[in-house]
Amino acid sequence: MGEIVKSHFRPAWWLPGPHLQTIWPSLMRRRPELALTRRRIELADGDFIDLAVGAGDGPQVLVIHGLEGDLQSHYAGTLLDALGRAGYCAIFMHLRGASGEPNRLARSYHSGASEDLHEVLTQLAGDPAGAPLAAIGFSLGANLLLKYLGERGGHPVGDPQGPLLGAGIAVSAPFVLRDAMLRLDRGASRLYRRYLVDRLKLAFRRKFAARPCPLTIDLKSIHDFNQFDDQVTAPLCGFAGVFDYYTQASCRGYLPAITTPTLIVHALDDPFMFPATVPFEHELGPGVTLELSQHGGHVGFVGGSRPGRPEYWLEGRILDFLRVL
């Protein structure tokens, strides 16, 4: 069985509440200039996934973005920069269709596409540096990573069916997708829902602007995740419907099988989830430490005692975990 521990994170007093913690870094954080090399992974089904690879020659560390995330996400480039400075070879994984070029197949990425992660890791494991030391997932990417680790947790070290990772770090994982859908329909969290659903609809329009669309839908009538996932995600990705998708893709049911050393960082005030969505200790596999804080929002965790001088706690916590592997 894993363990639940109390986080040492202390939020900035001048960024109180979950929404300021969530929004501040997205709007205000500077993005670094990075020298990255693009690498394309050809998938078995004829599609592709693009990686952005840092210049470091140390152990490989894979970073997986969240819903509609990319290298401009506030946590992405800054973490790649921090990893590179710490001696790691940082690799950013654009989920299927999220690299700025539409993917070839009608389907795109989704929360449970762990088979895509496995194909990427399989190819990375063939590099001279060997399999990645760790993977770090944020939000949707955290759910995908935890699902992958749980699916392959019953296999011994060295088994090709086991996880091709030394460790995992999951930040603000939506443990139960149906809960996340319901939470984003409430209160101020509806602002995030509207922004993200609009982004998904825009991506859908762009993708099918120059190719036949296999679905007959009215995007203007879609206003929430339940509708989008039922009418778009589920049929395009082979699920029977929205609840089949949420049931199969949610990572909470896979947590007991995780044996890989895994750190989950989560804030109880995350505006994308209910506090009750957080798993109990007996649900955690023997490799898992769930680090809970009372505050931090969704992929926020901004500290600092001086107004306007934020301290981004997550990067330090991630590097601390990697150093002891």
C-alpha cells in the first residue's frame, strides 16, 4: 500500500484561493527561450506524435502536457529549462494532434491514451541513454501517466510488458473524469470549462477544415465536457459513449496496481475537482506517495512572501524527487 503525506507547500498570501493560484502563472509567468529539437515518433496505427527534445545529455525525463496544453503552457518551458539546468535531457511529449500540425487519423488525444505513451517510451528506451528516468504528467497528462503505470504495474522489472520508466510524477491529476466534468459545471469553475471547451471546438474545426469529418454534429450546441466527450471524443476514439470513456480512462481505478516509484502532487482546493475525488490511502499501490496540500489550485502551487515576486514551488519539488532516484 502507498501513503498519503502532508505537503510542505505554503501559498503566497497575496494569491489567496484556488482561482488566483490557478490563473496567475498562466497569465503572468514568463516563458523562457529554449533550444529544442523536434523528433517525430511514428505510431503503429499510421499516426504520429511529436517530441521536443532538450540539449542535455543526462538521463531522459519526459514531460506530458494537460488538456489543450503545449510548450507555451506555464509549467512546460519553465520545467524543461529547470530540468536542463539540473543536468537532465528534458523531452516534451506533444499528445496526438497537439504539436501544431493536425494528426493523420480522425481521432486525437484523450485522457486514457496510454497506448500512445507506451509507444513513445518504447522508442525512447532504444536510445543510447536508455529508458527515461521518469515521466512528469500535468492534469490530463497526469491521468494518462497514472493509468499507464497502473496497467503495467503487475509485471516485474525488465518485463517488456512492464512500465518503461524509472519513476512517475503526476501533478493535479483528475482521478475521476466524471467528477471533473461535474465540478467544472459549478461556480467560477465554469470559466475554465468554457475556455477549454472553446479551445477543443476550435481545434476540431481546424482539423476537419481540409478533410471530411466522420461525425454529423452541431458544435454550436455543445457547451460542456459531457456533450463534447459524448458527441466527439467517445465516437472518434472508439468508446461506446461518454460514460464508457470516463469509466475506462479515469486513473483512480488503476492506482492500486502501481509499483513504480510515483509521486502525486495534489491540492484539495483544486477547482477542477471535488475534495472527495481524491483517493484513499488503501487505493494507492506500493509505489505511490500522494502528497496533499490544502491550497495550490490546479497546477498552481505559487508561493512567495513578496507581492509580485512569485516562487514556483512545483519545479523545486519535482527536482527534489528526481534527485533521490
